[in-house]
Amino acid sequence: MLSTMADINGQDWLIVRLESLGLADWLQQSGLSQPVALAAERLAVIALIISAALVANFVARRLIVRLLHNLFKRTRAGWYTIVAERGVLLRLSRVAPALVIYGGAALIAPQLPWLVEAIRRVTSSWIVLTAALTIDSGIDVFHDLYRQTAVARQRPIKGFVQLAKVVLFIVAGVIVLTTILNQSPLGILSGLGAMSAVLLLIFRDSILGFVSGIQLSANNMVQIGDWIEMPKYDADGDVIDITLQSIKVQNWDKTITTIPIYALVSDSFRNWRGMAESGGRRIKRAISIDMRSVRFIDSPMLARYRRFSRIRDYLDTRQAAIDAYNTEHQIDTEDSVSGRRMTNLGVFRAYVTAYLQQHPQIRKDMTFLVRQLPPGPGGIPIEIFVFSADQRWPYYEGIQADIFDHLLAVIPEFDLRVFQEPSGHDLARVADALSNRQVAD
């Protein structure tokens, strides 16, 4: 009996001590048969080990974990709450009962070494998985603490955290597999090498996402909170999450678009972060002027335009320069072709410039243009290219609308007409005019 037990390494003295108790002999003296007495002794040993494991679990979870939590509370460390929420110590405490079972495995069936070895392999696997889960919680704690820093917005690491977890559980899985099969990890890894093509196919998105995540992070191409546009995926909104495989965009209609992260490297997208960091938001819009309403300014028109305080100085300065030029070159003022004269369209452009210069919500230190685009079938476009000082979307749209409301209202004051396609109302007026003419005839 003792020689059989001596073949089991590590706990020979404990087995001898148990044999010295003589539990089976006592049960036989009480009237039980030898097989029943031996079975009862094994059951008692198993019950004792299970009770010890439960006690170890209680002590680890209730006493040690609570003691450490109270200690962390006294330090008032900011990371304590995160450690508690992620359950790092709670997961670590699950190792205690596994260690008890591993240590008592030789007492369960000393005559069956293969059963003892199987129990030890299973408990070893449990310890490895528990350690992996504990490290997983520790990684989450690190990520939570990192997200509280200022650099987290510019350098999100969620993709790298997910990759670290994938590697962690792959390593844990290999260790568990080699422990159960009693094989060398090198043999398992060599088998995985032979399956590299299959693994590449399975983890294709993860590999592409990892490489793309490195490029996005290194080049600072996109951050959480950025407004991006990607028409191919019907994405137009704020980035709310970046993972190892995908990026989530909350569109302006509150829908969420999920884009493969490698698509941001392989395809084009627009990031509005530069606009947000510049302090201005571009206004680029044109008003089409009817070309037939453009004409030279005569004296009555000039006198009428001088009523507008915004361009009075411009008109005086401009007219003085024109008069000086015509006098110097002896050009007759009645010659409207050879001399220099102002046009109502040019005066209107000057008025728009002066109006925007005085507008409190227009940035004067950024690109500021009021320009005439090439004439076409739609008239002469007068384009405004300026930047709003308020970047918030509703206020930006309000500023833009107020500007063009005003300009559309003042255009007739400069003897100009806005060009637009004929509407049904215009056609009805033409029909009525023709009908009235026929009746008059």
C-alpha cells in the first residue's frame, strides 16, 4: 500500500499521515465490509478536500479581497474604484480553491495515479484560465485609466487592447491544451504554423485591423469625437468608438454606421477635425445675378448709392480715382466705352465685402473672398468664400442664412436682378399677358 502511494510525487507524507488515522480499519471494526469501509474513507477524504476548498474560497473572497479593498479605500487612490468595478481581486481569489484541490489530488485516489494526474491537469488548466481572466481585467483597468488622460482622445488604444487580449487568450489556450494533453508547447505551435493559411483566413479582419490601427494612430488620421464623412459607407457624423476591427460613426440622424477600420486606410474619407481646430467654419455659397441687369452707373444712381453708409467712402474714393484717370487721358465723360466707369455689379460686390467686414460672426483673419465666377447659362455667380466664427452647426447655418437673406433683399437696391429658372407662376403670367393682348386686339 505504501509503496504504491510512494509513486505519487509531492505529498507522500500526507498520504502516510492519512493512513495512520486508520479510518478504514475503524469502519471495519464497526461492522462494515472492507470495500465499503475503503469507499467511505475515500468519500470522507473527498468531502474534506471540498470543504477545505470552500473554506479557502471563502477566506480569499470574503477576507482577503475585502481587506485589500478597505486598504485601497484608505489610500484614496483614483484607480481603486476601477479595480473594484473590473473585479481583478475577485477573479484572482478563484485560484485559492483550485490550489487546494491540486494539493489534495493525491489523497482522493492514491491507488489510481492516472486519476490523480487528470485532476491535477484540470485544476492546472483552471488556474491558467483564472490567471488569464485576471490579466484581462488588469488590461481593462489600464485602459480605463488611460482613457481618463488627455492624450487618450488623440491616441485611442482600444484596438491594441483588444489585440493584447486576443494574444493573451491564445497563449492561455495553448498552455491549457498542452497541460491537458501533456505535450510540449512547441509541438502545438508547430501545428499552428502548418495551419497558418487557415489562421490568416480566420483572423484576416483582425490582422488588417491591427495594421490599419497602427497606421491610423501613427499618422493621427482619426480620433474619437472627430466628424468624418465617408460616402461609400453612407457615414457622416462623429466617431464614437474605434476597435480592432471596426470604427463606429454616429450620423447626424442618430443612426450608427460601422466601418471596417482598414477601409479608412484603403479608401478616402473626409475628416473635419482641421476645421474644428482652426476656429472657423467655411461659408461658400454664390448668388446668381441676371446678366441683363448689369449696367454702368450714372449720376442719379451714384447719388442714390451714396445713401448707403457702408460704401459711401468706397464710392467717393473710387469715383475720384476714375475722374482722375479720365481727366489724365482726356476722355470725354459722355464716352461710356473708352473711359472708366463703375458698374452696379462692382458696387454690389464692394457692398458685400463691406457688409461682411462689419459682420461680428465672420473671421477676418482667415480666407476672405467675394468673387465673380465665370458667367454661364445660370447668370453671373457672385460667390462668398469666408469663415464663420461660430462652428456649431445650428448657429453656423443661422449666420449663413442671415447673410444671404440680407443680400437677396438688397440686390434690387443696386438695380440688379437675381437669376432663377422660370417657375410655373412666371409661365402663368406670360399666358395671361398673351391672353389679354389677344382680347385687346
